[in-house]
Amino acid sequence: MIDLHTHSTASDGKLSPAELMRHARAVGIEVIALTDHDTLSGLEEASEEAAKSGIEFIPGVEISAENEPGTLHMLGYFIDPKDAELVETLLWLRGGRDDRNHIILTKLAELGCPLEWDEVAAYAGGESMGRPHIATAMVNRGYVATFKDAFDRYLGKGAAAYTEREKMTPEIAIERIRSAGGLAVLAHPQTLSLKDDELSDLLGRLTSLGLAGVEVYYYSHSDEETELYLNLAHRYGLIATGGSDFHGPGMLETCLGVGRGNMNIPRSVADDLIQLHEKGSPR
């Protein structure tokens, strides 16, 4: 099994980078990428533990970018964790995330669900606090019954306490990833909420700017969507990647390597990505 989309406590996951690698070994993962939101801080620990566990490790990141009407995330693979420009960009993005968190907590208090900043931060365990940590605090306070309920009623896009935050353009996200020696891949195209022809046009434009791949295999993609994204990848000469978006046990109800039990990511996906990187010339 392989999994090229995972998160740790460095952003909004439940397991530390080392714990995530040990969990990956336990469930039979052969190749894994750590792609925390807007931070590179967990990569060194994950890489060291993956080496001990005999797992092939790919350093990555997931960057939030602006695109209407849905949500656009850009995955970066094989990035240099010490690239100064990328580190500075991610620092700016995390600052925007903190501003957004303060607004969300204010809205929740007005809705009768007050939470303290330190209370939520305690669930983060790392440097990047996000909505999953707020959701966890809401469940533990008894404001909602489940993690999913917190997002459906309060934290998801369009819900009562949802707040937008500063994001960069997809073009800049691609440029930052490439300048850090990485390969840029469009994450979970389903969440873009685009019609098929609109998605095709977007992929064509981003490919001309250096996009290297598209996340074809994903836990919430239907069979029809997976087939569509695979065909679009072939049309534009893009690498097809895949991952579970694993955040930890009980989060998003997805498991490493298999998603919700419906994912079957070919080993060739990782091999193609690795071979493209080894050519030394991102698209």
C-alpha cells in the first residue's frame, strides 16, 4: 500500500510525525508522504522514523490557495524543507490561519459555544492550529455530538461560524513548490466544485504553469470521479497521485492506504512520481 496524503500533529493531525510513521508500518504502508497544512516542521522527524521503519518517505506539504467557488489545495512533493522562500510563504499563511481562528472563536461564542484559545491550542500539539482542533474542543465541551456535526453545523464552508482566510493564488503555490525543488500536484479536485469542462480548463492552465500531477485516488472520490480525473491526467500528461488525507484515528473516518475501504492506489503512482522527481526537472 502507498499513501501520498497524510497529516500529523505538526498541523491538524492526531499522531506525531513519528507515531504516524509507526502506524504506517503497522498497517503495511510501503511509501508515504507527509503533507501537513502550510508547515514543514514535521518532515525531519517523520523522515527519521520512516527510515527506521523501512518505509520509503516523500517530504511534502499541502498549501491552501484561492479558487472559486470551491476549495483548492496544492500538494508539494520532494520539497526542500530549508528553502527560505517557501518557509517564509508558509509562515505568512499560518499567520492568516491564526487570524481566522480568532474570528471563528468569536463567532462560536456569539452562537453560545464559547471556547478559550489556550483550550483549543492544547489539542493542536504543533505550530498550526486549525478547524479540526476547534471541532475536537467542541465535542469535548459537549456543544456537538461528533466531529462531523461540528463541521456540518458550525465550521464547514457555509456553516454558522465559517470564516474565510488569506490564501495565495494557485499560480504562486505552484511557483513556490517548484522553486523549492518540488513537484506541484492539485489535491482532491472534487472539492473545487467545478463542472467537468471548467476543471479541464483549470488543469490545462495550471499545467502550462508547471503543475506536475493531480490527485486522482482519494477517499471521497466516487468511481466515476476517479475515472474522470484519471482521463484528465492522461489528457494533460499529468502524474496521477493518491492518498487518504489521513488525520488520525477517528478523524474524517478515513484510514491510511485505503481511505474508507474504497481506495486502491497502484504502486505505479508512487513510482511515477519518484521517477519524475529523479529526472531533476519539475514540469
